[in-house]
Amino acid sequence: MNSSFRPIAFFDFDGTLVHGDSFFPFLGFLAGWHKLIGCFVTTILSLAWKKIASPDDPALDDPRSYIKKRLLDILVAGRSMGELPAVLDQMRLWIQWNPLIKQALLDHHTKGHHVVVASGGLDLYLGRLLKDMPVDAVICTQIGTEGGTITGQMTNGNCVRQRKAELVAEYIRQHGPFGESWGYGNLPHDLPMLELLKHRIVV
């Protein structure tokens, strides 16, 4: 990369910019914690049974994505977009920023760097949680909607691990070239993304 081009910094969200995971609190606030727990247990049991019955099923190669898809299908699909504002109010109370990484993001912005959040979290809430942060773009798991109803479908795949790295690489190709590059994430999930970038900060 030519150093004369604008630098870019990518930040993971869950476990990096904030403490904890945002997906399960979102589901809990949206559908209720008892329903989430029950659904999660039955999903784990379903996954275990499918692995025994169909060990070669490629759909089971990524258990985390299988669980995420099933929870979205059961707890999110069919709900109205009108339910989200109340959920987001609760999530704003839940969120706990990592002060060191948040400051790093602000420092990159102050220096004029291009700042991107790349997360497996959902577009249903991430943009709103980041609305007061100086972020140029958000790469995340996008969920389909139809006429104000949430379909629950991950329209760009599950934006984690290798899929996140693919979307980050695509973003760089489409919006670059950039100069120096930074990546902030946690291991092992963000390793594929971090390997694309020059300066790698593991949280």
C-alpha cells in the first residue's frame, strides 16, 4: 500500500470495543430471557442429535453458525421492526465499552484515519449502538426485512471468522487503496481478519 493514502483501522465489536457478546442480550431483550434459554438448550440438543444422525452434513461444519441461524429463525423471524426501539433502549443500558479500545478508535478518528467496525453482530442494532461513535462504516451480519417484518435470514452470511475476513478484504478493494492498516480483535475468532492488516492489536 502507498503510505500517501489514508490509513484505515478495523475494530471488532463484541469482546473488543465492548465487554461481552451483543447477540444474546439482543435476543434476550427481544424475545425474553426464559424463551432464549429454552431455545438455546433445545438447539444444542438438536445439533448434537444431527451430528450423530448425519455426521457428514456440511451444514453442521460450523456449529456456531448453525446455532445462530436456528435462534434467528425461532426468536427473531416474523417480528416487527417496530419492536426494536424498546430493545435498543435496553441494549444501551447493557453496553459496557472497553475504555482502552474505545479511546484507540477515537484516536484513529482524530488522526484522520478511516474507521470501520467489523462484527458478527446484527445490523438490526449495531448501527444504532454506534451512532455516537465516529465510525465511517459498519461491516456486520445483515438480517433481511420485508415490509417492516424481520425475516431472520442472514443475507450476507454470518460475519465472523473467515466470512468477516472476506467482507473486510472486499471493503478494502472497493474503497481503497489505503495506507497503513490496523486491526483490533480477539483470538481466535478475529485471526483471519487480523492477518489482512499490518498492525494487529489483540484484545
